[in-house]
Amino acid sequence: MKDKYLILSKCIVNTMFVLGIPTTVAVPFFLKWYGTINAHYAGIYYPVQSVMFVIMGVFACLIVYELKAMLKSVEEDNCFVDNNVISLDRMGWYSFIIAVVSCVRMALYVTPGCFVVIIVFAIAGLFSKVLAKVFGKAIEYKEDNDLTI
């Protein structure tokens, strides 16, 4: 059963990564079109909104990239390594950056989605930072145990 979940997770993460890059690149074009429907994404708001969404997209892709690296260590049955702690720490910072950019974006246009993004990524950032600490401690315990035996 474990392998099925790992395979499914890898497929989802790889798909997110492969689709995330062109989606992030396409944001300015999509917003240009959407600006014809919603004035908050047109005119003077267009460049600022485009930059903010691209920044959030880049950091979202970086989060997925770190997840790919972590899944590789799970696949190799070597989860408790320093690289995973570093990845979790980075994902925390990336999540916080997305939340902050969303807060700034709310100055231009407040939507319920902004609040959801801020809450989700703030919680994800906190979760990643805490999990990085847990993994760090687990590595310490593992190394102590390896030295004992």
C-alpha cells in the first residue's frame, strides 16, 4: 500500500511542477485577457498584479520542487537526512513569502480568495518550520542511536 501512495504522490507532484512552470509564465497573458472582464486587473493594476502573481507562482513552484526532492529521499528509504530539514525550512520561507505577497495584493483588490491564500500559506509555513525542527531532532536521535550500536 505504501508504494501506491508514493507513486500517486510522485505523479501529483511531478504534474504540479510540470504544469506550474508554464502556468506561472502565462500569468501576465491571462491577466491581460482577464483585465477585459475585471477592471481590477487592467490599467495601472495590470503590471503590479502580474508581478505579484508571478512571484507567488515562482515560490509555489519552488515549494513543489522541494517536495520532489523530499519524495526522492522517501523513495530511497532515507527520509531522515539534513537535506529534508533544509527543504522543509525553505518551504516554510516560501510559504511565508506567498502569504506576505498576498497581504500586499489585498491593498489592490480584496477577495475572499486572498484571505484563504494568506491563511493556508501562513499555516503551511508554520507547519513546515515545525516539521523541519522535528526532522532535525529525529536526525540527531538517529545519529546518536547509530553511534551507540
